[in-house]
Amino acid sequence: MKEGKNKSSQLKFYAIYSSLGIQMVVIIVALAFGGRELDKWLQWHFPVFTIVLTLLGIALATLYGIRELFKQQKK
């Protein structure tokens, strides 16, 4: 009986943290893509918005990940 419960909790653990990782990647890629499109639209030769929005995406994804991890620890 314990073995089945243990496998279920492991599966839940992997599902929660893999979905968190996917969400973080989506945030970063969305902002990087938005920055690239903004640079194309403005026809700038140096990709200012791509760099700035990618770094902002990394910061936001990190904050989101930390917040979700603390939320999971409280449960």
C-alpha cells in the first residue's frame, strides 16, 4: 500500500516542478520574442529591447519560481 502512495506523491512532485519550469521558460521566451519584434518594428540595428526584455523575463521568471516554491512549501 505504501509503495503506491509513494509513487503517486513522486509523480505529483515531478508534475508540479516540471510545469513550473515550463511556465518560467514561457515567460522568458515570450518577453524575448516581444523584444525582438519591437526591435524589428522600430528598425533598430542594435537589439536594445530584445536584451532588456529578455533580462526582465529572466528576473520575472525567477521571482515567479521562487514565489511558487515557497507556496508549495507552505502546503
